[in-house]
Amino acid sequence: MRACVSGCSPGDVARAHHTERLFEHLYRMAREIQARPQCAGEQLTQLLREMFEPLAVRQLPRHSGRSRVVGDGVNLVVPVPALADGMTPSVVMLAFAQRGRRLFTNDDARLADQILDQLTRAVAFDAAVERGRSEERMRIAQDLHDDIGARLLTLMYQAPTREMEDYLRHTLKDLKTLTRGLAAPSHRLSHAVAEWKADISQRLAAADCELGWSFTYDRDFELSVVQWSALTRVLRELVSNTIATPRRRTSPSMPASSTMYSR
């Protein structure tokens, strides 16, 4: 971009900046649509508003294979790409380009089709990357379960004391929870809460501690693997610190209260 500034006109520089912003917007759209395909129409409408500055925009339940100019240039009809199964075919209809200062042209329709093609490619690329991550997580989880799990099981049966056997049994259970979490693409919050409560209750019971549990949330949403892993680690560390503290001898209880709000 710096090399272009000295040898290009102000118009060329402005177009270069506009193109750069356009690709950044396309990438953000692709990430959002990949996570929520049902918002494709809303995201595309916002992008077309920024590109053509129409006086009016409507999303209509119609099918169209490509973008086209209608009404002698008054309107531009842009199809919303079907990026997920079950999406209802629809189009975005724009009226009066550049705030009514000009009519739409066939060049605008071709530009809109190019944008749709790039958006579809970006979403497909993001989906392929996520599939690769999911397959790698499943492979790692399977390797951990087969290799480390088998070794822990052997050590548990060879444990010289009952305490060591119980410790290895709990470690093996933690490993199974971890591998199950890695293999899953996401975790429903209510299911994760139930697993957290069961895990904490078992650990505290083994340490002669009682659990006072209160957990509220405004919506039962999906946790990503990263979110689930982070919250699981935080809760386990809190429990470990509670068990390790000397105060548990005089006050063998752990009150737990948490509230989660989705955005």
C-alpha cells in the first residue's frame, strides 16, 4: 500500500482502501455465517448497503440463481446463498444506488455475483478448517484414551495401597472426561453443568467435604471446546485449592454459586 501511494492517484488509493475493507468484511462475514448460517441474509444485506448505498433494501422469499438488474436499473436483485441445509431461498432487493444518484448497471450485478462467490468460498474454507480441527481433536482424544488410559489402568491394578488405587481411578476418570470433551465439537451448558456438579461432588466426598451447589443461567447455549475446557479447568482448580487448604479440617464444606449470562 505504501508503494502505491506515491505512484497512484487519490482515487486509486481510495479504491484500494475500499477493496481492503471489503475483504476484511467478507472474512468477518464468513466467520459469522459459518457459526450461524441462518444470519446469511442479514450479513449480506449489511454488506450490500455499504457497497451500493441504496435508498431501500428488502429481503424477499424468492429464488434466484444470479444477481440481476430489474426495473430499468431501479433495482438490483441479489440471491442469498444457501450455506446450510434447510435454508429458505431468498433474495436481497436494493433500490436506487448511491442514495438515488444513479441507476444499477450490469457491472453492479457482476460485482455482486463476484462477492457472493468469494463469500461462499470463504465459508467453505472456514468449514473445511473446522472439520480438520475436529478430526485432529478426535485423533488426539483417541490416542490419549488408548495409550495413557491403558497405562493408568495397568498402574491402578498394580497399586500397592488403596489410596494410590483410588487416586489412579479418579485420574482415569478425569482422563475420560477430558477425551470425551475433546471429541465433542460443542457442549450444551446444562449438560456441562451436570457433569461439573457430579465431578465436584465426587471429589469433595472423597475428601470429607460437603458441596453447596447453586447454578443459574438465562439461556441454555452451546459452549465451544475452548470455553468448556477453560471452565472445567477453573472449577477443578478451585476444588483442588479447597481440598488442599487446612481450613477444611474445621469447616468441611464448599459453597458454590455461579450465574452465567449469554450475549
